[in-house]
Amino acid sequence: MAHYDAEDIVELKNRKKRRKRLFRLLTVFLVMLIIYGFYYYRDLWLPKLKGIGKQYKTIVNDGELAEGNFPIEINGGADYQLRYGDDTLYLLSDAYTYYYNLDGAKIKKRQHAYTNPVLDVSGENAIIFESGGNEFTVENSDEILYSKQTENTIIFARVSGKGMAAVATTSDNYACELTVYDKSGSVIYERSCVDRISDISFVNESKGCILSFLGADNGALATNIIEISFNSKDSLWESPPVDTLGLDTFVCGKGAVIIGYTACAYISGNGQISSYYKYDGDFAGGDSQGGKTAVIINDDDRRKYSLALFSGAENPLIIDFDSPLKYVEIYDGLAYVMSQSEIRAYDFSGGLRSTAAISDSYSEFRRSGDYIFLMSYNHIDRIDFNS
């Protein structure tokens, strides 16, 4: 058995301390060497790190017009309406409803007898109604599902992807009345309203609706929102008045988005105003989808033109332009905005994803599949658009 004297024990402890100090010094030196290496080669890795999820090459589409079935010529000029759903274009003229596939081939043509027809589309279903009249039709490319006459004058109507129709009409005793029809045309819900309905959005797999109403608050026009279930006469929730003339209402999770004439707002799932943004200029168009909202604002006096992007209830990201903006649409998580000479696609972090040069003769467009359908006074063109 080995024996150690006191000096050996002290030497052994000192040796262990020296090894620990040396290890710490080597560790510190190695860390400093790594830090220096990162710093020395920062020009190589820093741009890549900053660009994770944000940096990409902007796609420049050629904007070449498709041939074959295009352009689609329109009889009746600027009064036509164009919508899309389930890879089908729905075109309403002064006398006919046309169905086209995305290659511009005509699938179906139906004549209607409406003097002031209005079209709404959801999924594969369309509703055509007489604005200021009392007739409407729900149909798809295969068949007419049902046609109805209302007692009072139709203000407007909406259709769901399941073929249900929500129709707002005038009333003798109230500001308006709401009637909801199922896919066979049977009435499943009725409501008398003390304020005028300005928009309707189906929710919860067409088991209810979000309704927006125009009213007044402190002498100014305002909009408030309610959610209803077709199984109950009571509202599920109601928002306070929003200080704007509401133009469109969109579903946002369990709440809603109001795009108004002077401002837009997010409404939470319990009916509270979670954000409010007043435009710095004149409203020129807006769209919302899946909680993302885009609004275009023009101020000709100051020559200021901008796109406001909202990712939920938060402050918008503002993108400035050099010329007036005409139209905006959200598709597959991107905001597509039309100016006088091009269409640009932005993500909601402000990244420019793609562009295409266009003629200034177009006033609107529709985005579907790999294409953008450009709308001019009396014809529709198509361009490829890779985003």
C-alpha cells in the first residue's frame, strides 16, 4: 500500500489546480478564436442569417398576354362582373351568366332576365340577384339549384360554399330583414333588423353569419358587427360601434375584419375592437383573407400612394408607391397590388415577391391558380404569374 507524505499531497493538489487553470485558459482562447472567426468572415454569413425567411430573389414575370381562348370579349362593356371559385371563372354580363375554365374555354352559358344583376360566388356556387328587384337564383356550372322571389326589395345577397343564400331585403316595419335559405331553397332563418345590414359573411361551416350594420355614433356614421347562429335568435356577440362607414366584412378566426371608407378595424372573438387604423388619404380598395388584410390608399394632393399590410391586430406595414394604386387582392397569403403600369406581389413582412408589367388599360384583376386575369372595359386577358 502506497504512502504519501504531506509534501506529496500538496504537490498533487497544486498539479490539479494548474491543470484546471490551463483548461480554462484553453477554453477561453478557443471561444475567442471562434468569435474572431465569426467576426472575420461576417460578410459571408451575416447576410444569410439576416435573410432566413425574408430574403429571396424577386421574380420578374414577363407579362405576356395569353393567346388561344384569350382575350375573352365582353358584350355590354364595363357593366360585366368577374368572380372565381374552384378553378372556374364566373362572368356576369347584362344578359348572360358565363362559366369558363382557367384556359378561357366556355363551360356553360345561361341567360338571365335581370335588369340590374349582381353576382356573388363562393366555392362552386353562384348567386345572381336583381338589385332593387325581388328575384334571385343560386346555381353552379352544372345546374340551377333554386330560384326564389322575395316579398320585399332585395338590398343584396350572399352565397356560401354549401349553396346556402343569405338575402337582405327592405322591410315595412324595420330597417331591413334577413332571410337565410338552405341548399334546397328552404327558409332556415329569419331576422328583423333595426339597422341596415351592410355586409354578410358565412361562418362555422355555414351554420351562422357575421353581419355588419350601418348606424350612427355621436352623430357620425359607424359600423357594428354581430355574429349569429342559425339555431338561435340571440346574437353570439356584438361589437361596439366602429368609427367608419363599413364597406366589407371578412371572417378572421372567431372574430372579424371591417374594411371601411375611412378606416379598418379588427374585431376579436368576444366582440371587442382589438385594433383600429384610420387611413392617411383616400381609400382606393381593400381585401382580407385568413386574418391578413391589405388596403390601398391614394392621396393625389400630396402625391402619396401607399399599400397598408396588416398581419392580424397590429400596426400596419406601409409600402409607398410613385403612382396611384388601382386594385388589391389577397391570394394564398400574398397581397397583389395593381398600379398604372404593373402588378406586384408582396408578402406580409413587406418583401417584394414578384412583379409583372401591364398596360394601363386595365382597371382590376382576379388571381387564380398560376394566372392573373386582367379586366379592361370590354375584354379579359390572362398572364402567367409566378409568385
